Amino acid sequence: MQLKRTMAVALLGVFAVESSSWALDSDKAQYVGGTVAGLAEKAEGTLSTKSETAAVFDSKQARVAFPYASITGLEYGQKAGRRVAVAVLVSPIAIFSKKRKHYLTITYTDPAGKEQAAVFELGKDVVRTTITILETRTGKKVEYQDDEARKAGRS
């Protein structure tokens, strides 16, 4: 009996650690990919729109500025996934819950005049604010991938 209990606790701990490593903090951003030199995929940091001249992604690896004047397009979409691993151990009802990932693509022109792109996963608490400020400061409207993304980005 003790062995079963110990194994169950150990498995729960493994899944809790794994699930927390999958989750992006709700106020953070993660560089998913694109053409930004010197920035590795999955670099986690913050995407700040506090500056009046540029959006700045700041991570442990690098600090990258996207001048608002050079941004040529903005696109927002979502991907919904199931929380299966942790849900099975915690609650059967949780199997039906969804974890939404929020993606923002920024296309911009670099100093050499070449078109570039950066894709970020945004934490749920910064999606609406980031989109609104980027639209205001760039003068560009965000293109939404579908109606679900439009609701999440605007509501």
C-alpha cells in the first residue's frame, strides 16, 4: 500500500513539474520563431509596449526593439489544446478543459529594408493590452486568424 501511495505522489509531482514547464506565465511572452537574428526559439521574456517609439522584447538572451514605424503588419491567432496529463490525475472533469495559447505575429522592415517577422506566444493577461497599444502606436489593424481570435483579442 505504501509503495502505491509513494508512486502516485511521485507521478503527481512529475506531472506538476512538467505541466508548469509547459505553461507560459500569464504576463510573459515567448519568442516562438521568425527571422530575428540573435534570438533563439522559446526564449521567454516580456514584450513591452511602454516606449513611445518601439515595442521591446526583453529576454535573458537578448533585447530586441521593433520600432513602431517599421512594423508593417500584425496578426493574432489562438491554438486550443487539452490538459490531459495533469487532468487525469487531478480531476476527470478537467479533461474537458482547454488551454488556449495566444500568438502574435509582427512583420516589420529591418534597417536594410528587408521584410522580417517575429512570432510570439503571449500570456493571457497581456493579450488585449498589447494588441490595443500596438494598433494605436503603429496605425495598423491586427488581422485575426478567425472569429475565436477576434473575440479573445477584443473582448
